[in-house]
Amino acid sequence: MSTALADIPELQFADLVAAARARLPSLCPEWTDHGPADVGITLIELFAWLTEMIRYRTRRETEATTRAFLELLAGPEVSRHPDLALATRLALAELWTPFRAVTPADYEALATTQWPRSPEAAALARSPLLHRVRCLPERDLEGPDPLAHVPAHVSLVVLPADGLPVDEPLREALWRFYEPRRLLATRHHIVAPQYVEVRVDAGIYLDDDVSPATVRVRLHNALSRWFDPQRGGPDGDGWPFGGEVFISDLYGLLDGVDGVDFVADVLATSATPNRDLPAPADAPIGLRVHPHELVRLDLARSNLRLYEPTGASWKQVIE
């Protein structure tokens, strides 16, 4: 059964041609030949014929025509649903569901929205949830140089939720998930983040009448939480990929610990070479972290020197 669209007037061929000819003197005064032999008039008549035909067909489609379009959009399973209205909604929902991975934002969005409900994720014997994902275009993080510019490669650095490791089953499942979604010439890689060990040195000057052992535990907890990939960072949602370490942030973090009067001589170092961020005066202001990296606190090699007040001077706490 066909349906007519009543709120759009019928558009007749003769009326469309007459309306177009009437506008020619004002739009194009030099166009003076309005006879049927003129090529411009021929084009006007052609478009008028097409317009009349499209208007007539508008909303006069049959159920068979609608199902044919639905099959093109969503496949035969959707188009053959007995309820045509429901089939239409299913087809539209499928169109609106993101599928293709083209930009880095596409890769990251698919990992958080579509991946947890995918068949590849359901086949895993562990939780497939990902805490954070970073997509790096034109990078091959499985190659010899992770910082090299490699066209047609895309690397996805994944951090699973709940501190789970990036094991081989997870990497393979994610690779299969992205395989039909990638562009034809794109090669994708699923990798775990690399970690930069961070050591913190600082002089901690304590308030009066506090237990140095208690304050040391608080300092260790504050640093461990700050650098935690799941709960740390400035927003408390985990240290971000490529988030550089700034000494000024460590000053504020340590100074805010309960029982600390003030801090001095704060320094962040790493065993990884060439990571210092120099200031204009060549004094280090922090550590450089590459986009595929996270940080990990090396608490055993950190040196927090505690000082307690003794009259007008300070004495280092020896434990």
C-alpha cells in the first residue's frame, strides 16, 4: 500500500518550466532566446521533468520498495523482519552505531563503546574492560624504533581495568576486533604501555610533634597514588599516557601531606637516559614521557630525607 505526502503541493512540469522562464529576465538579462531550441531551455525542461517525477514518487513507495532499501542498508535479516516499522528502526540503529576505525579518535572510541560488547571480548576468559586507550597514528610500537614515523601503521596502547596485564589473548582478541574495522591499507598493532621508572628525592621538613614514621608512610602513599596508572594523575583517573613529570607538581603534592611543614630540593630522576626536561637555565624541571609510555614510581630508590625541628634548627631523622 502506498502513502501520499499531503503537505507538499504537486509540482507540475508546465508550472515549473513557466516559473523558471519568468525568472530569466531578472537573473540573466542577456539571455534573450527562450525558445524550445535553446540549450538552456532544454536543461530547464529536463530538471522540471525530474522534479515532477521525484515529487510524485515521494512517500508513494511500496512496502517492497522500503524493504529493498532496508536490505541495502542493513542486510536481508533486518529487511525481512515481519514488523516493517521495527525493521526500519533496526536499520537506522545499525547505521548510527559506529563501526569503521579511521581516525585515532575512532580507534579509542570503539575500544570503550563497542569492544566490551563484541564477540571477541565475550570469548575472553577474563574481564575485557579497558581503563584507558591511546591510539598513535603512523607508529609501529612493535618495531625496532617506537618513535619512528611509519606510514600506514596504527598502534593502540591499551591499559586494562583493575590492573590486569596486557596478555596475548587480549592482544589477539583486540587485533581481531579491529581487523574488519580498519582501512584496507592500514596495519594495526595492539601493545601494552611501556613504563618509565621515576625516583623522587626531596627534603621533607616536619611539623612539631608528629611521628616521622607516620609521615613517611603518608608520603609514600601520596607518591604511589599520584603515579598510579589507574587512580593517579591530576584528575585522579590514572596517570595519562605521555604525561610528563614536573617537579613543581611534586612540590605541591609533598607539601600537602599532613604533618609536613615545607619541602625543599625536590628532584625527579630516571634510570632511562635523556629524560630530563631542562629549564632555560638548564636546571631540570621534570622528566620527559613519550606518548606510548606511563610512569612507575621506584620507591625503593627514592630518597625522602625527613627533618624535624629542634629549637631554631632542623635535625635529619635517622631511621
